[in-house]
Amino acid sequence: TICTDCGLPIKHQGLFCAAPSPHHCANDGCDAELCKSCSESYPLVIRSNVDDDPSSPEESKDELLKARIQCFCKSCFQRLSVLDFDKTYDVVDPPPDVARSGVTFVFVHDGGGSRAM
């Protein structure tokens, strides 16, 4: 079996390995098979019920406690992540309905500081 992300053969750990090999992308409908290294490269924290929007800080905290980390293939990770991977920079600014503080942060990513590595 070949890893969908890196293209290398997936090594089976042996008869008594506790971890399934190959690893599969956590996205429903994705049939990507990943090696151990690639399966650990693209984790996301997923809320237990993404359809419910918490209306209070207490509900937000409860949702975060129920959230779990899942591993995805690179293409699903980039599609599901809140980051825009078509850009090489991020602008942190308040939403349009919030009064501006006068401060805008622009992060330019390159080399080892890239969030898209």
C-alpha cells in the first residue's frame, strides 16, 4: 500500500501492532491511506457537534472539553482548516461589526515560520 500524501510504501508494524496500518483520513468519504508519519502531520481539533453554535462562554468551554483531535490527509486538512492556504500571509483584524482598536497585525510566513509547512 502507498501513502496518499507522501507516496512512500506504508510499512506494516507486524502481526501484534496495536495501531492500524495503514492509517485512514478521519474525513468521512475520504479514502486516503496514510503512513504513520503523514497521519500525525495534519491534526485538527473537531467539536463534537459542529452544527450547534454555543451561545455562552460556558457552552463554549463545554464544547471544547468534548472536542477531540482527529488526523486528516493534507488535502482534507487544508479544506477543513480555518486557515486560507492560498495565502502566504495572515491579517489579524477585528470583524467588521466590532469597533477597531487602530491596530492590525500582518503575519508574513516564509521558511521555518510558515504555518503552511
